[in-house]
Amino acid sequence: MEVTIVGAGLVGCLLACFLARRSHRVTLYERRQDPRERGADRGRSINLAISERGIDALRRVGLDREVLKDAIPMPGRMMHALDGGLTFQPYSADHRQAINSIGRAELNMKLLDAATALPGVEVRFGHRLTGLDERTGRLTFETETGPGEARARVVIGADGAFSAVRARLQALPGVSFSQSYLDYGYKELTIPARGGAFALERGALHIWPRGASMMIALPNPDGSFTCTLFWPHRAFAELGDPARVREHFAEHYPDASALMPDLAADFAANPVGHLVTMRCDPWHVTTDAAVVGLVGDAAHAIVPFYGQGANCGFEDCVELDRCLDETGDDFAGALALFERRRADTDVIARLALANFVEMRDKVGSRMFLAGKRLEHALERALPGRYASRYELVSFSTTPYAEVERRVARQRGWAAGGLLLGAAGLAGLAGLGMMARGRRPGGLDKTDNP
């Protein structure tokens, strides 16, 4: 089968690898020029935290070692207090599990190389989709040399949150779509290497939680850190002057500010991105001439605060591959079956929004830290029976919806166990008092109440 994928980003390239392995011929259309020749867009390469779901997908097509050889493991968070104090919070009870920092642009180039090395895969850069007719399978493009056209029986939109393929589906009767923006934006900054070495602890995701805002930093192989501000939009607008930028950072991020010699220039040059959750229903449409479907952010864009955007998109490739197995490579049937994944993507969309509040407001509190210590204690005491939500989301391939159900069950029996334990202790205390000739209320057994 000849398959057209619109979008040669992370998910589009990985999906091409899965489909080529099934002996399908794949043509990828990408609006950008080849990033391996032109380089990445400045200021829009938020580092990714690749974890088990993404690694599992890469492993299935033999790319896990190639991708991870340049990634930097991060076994926990490093919290930066306003006074400069540091607190390390491991992600797992045994300190062994880690998420992996890798640049989006670098990963995209590796996946492009992998896809184009496979027989039957072709990438056409500089093709911006301008029209799609699902009734005929006709696609139209704008290119540097003028309009272009193609026809396809199978079209899969992997062209991101602002998908041109989804825009066509949205116009069809019976297709619903929603988008919800946070009143926050993001901006990329850099902490360069110092004397060829990392200026901060390399084995951590660094967070500067400041209540209504935060900054994070992820390590790069060259010793630098890619930092990302997550601020209310009005906060970006209020700091237009370089002197005010430096003053604000010296006040709110003093330890980081001292490590950012190009702070004012980066702040002025790099754009402010938007944080959006998008939902579409259904993700596919089938006609006599063509079947059109969506994967990744084109189907279910989420905010980045659980580090699951790329991981979830990669897992889409695994699930669609599984659906093709179940339907004997019937794409219409497989894309219809793929809709079952919505139960999982709806859950991770909610968790990502909730984790923003956790990262921004809670990670520095004593109560939060005490809760994490209790979770890790339960994990050590009940291996295989108790696992935190973060552990299940980041270090397993348990479906997101099942993660939510399992966590609810665990909390139910853990709370019940605590109540029984408290009741047992109270009972033992009462027996002890009776044995000493006193009632639990403190009265002697001969006294009247």
C-alpha cells in the first residue's frame, strides 16, 4: 500500500519506519526545508524527556540505542529555592529509573536519517499542504517552485498541533474539535557550558518553582542547558527592556542569572510559544476514494508538563501498528480501531495540566516532599504491588487510563490500611490501659465518670 504522511517531524518519521517495516511505500511531505541542511528553528527546540513509552517504540524498530547514545539520563528533579538552596527529588524509590534529555532537533534528524535509509520511504521537503479532498484523495501543496499536487488512498496527518490535515477534518459534518489555551507562554533560554563543563548538576531536570511561574533546564551533551520559562503572557510583555530582564532574573532566579551571560539577548531574540490542549473527534474519516487519519499532536495535543508529548506520540505509532496487525493491514479498519486510544490520550492530557500546578507550586513544599517519601517507602515495602503515578506514567507502558484506575485502587487500599493500622494501635493502647487498671479515658476503674 502507498501511504502519504503529512509532517516529517518526530511522529511522522517514526511512523514511516513502522510502516516501511510492514513493506508499505511511504511518502512524507514536510513544509520545512530539510533541517539536516538548514538547521533547527531558533528558540523553539524545547528539550524532550524521553522515557519508557518512547524508548519502547524506538526499540521496536531498532532505534533505541542510536537515539539514547547522545541522551543524558536524569534520575530526578533538582529544585532551586529562591535563596539558592538545592533539593534533589529522585523519580523512583531505588534512584535507578531516569528520564532522558535529548534535543528535539537532534532527535528529528536521527529519525529522518532512519526513515530515509529504509526502502520505499521518500521525503519531500518544502511542501506546505494547502488543500485536501477526502472524496478524491487529492492533496495540493505550495512549494518554492509553485503549486504542487498528489493523490493518495491513505493520508495520515502527523503535522502537529496546528495540523493542516486536521483543519480539513474539522470542516466536515460530525467532526468536533476543541482547543484550550493556558494563559501562559514559554520562552527558551540557554545556560552555556563553563570551561567545557556543566555549570549545574548534569543528572537532573532543574526546576525553579516560583508560584505563579517557573523555569526548567535540561542538560545537553555539549555541557549547556536548554532552559524554558513558563510565565503568564503578561509577564513576558512587562519585561521589554534588557535592564529590566536582568534585574528580574537577578531577583527571582539569582543562581541561574549568574550563569547566563547572553540572557538579555536570548530573551529578546527568542519567540514566546503557546501552551494548548487540543481534542478532535473522530480522528479519521473514510470515503470510497481515501482514508484520512490523525496521529500525535494533530489528534491530541497536550501541554508539556508531564514530559509525555513525544512519548505519547511515539506510543501512537506502536498502537497503530498493533491495529494494523489486528486488521490485516486494512488502513480503514485500523484507523477506526485506533480511536480506542482516545481513552488514554484524554487521561494524559488531564495529568499534564495537573502536573503544571505541581511543578510550579508544590514541589518545594514540605508536605509534597513528605508525600513523595511516603510513596517511595510504599514502593520499597510493596515492590510490584504499589507504584506511584509518575512511576507508572514514565517508567512503564501501562495504558494511561489504566494508570489512573490503578492509582485510585492503590490509594483506596492504602487509606484503608492506614485506618486499620490506626484503629489497631488505638485498641492496643486501650488494652494496655485496662491491664494497668485504667480506662482509656484516663479514669480509674473505681471512679464514676
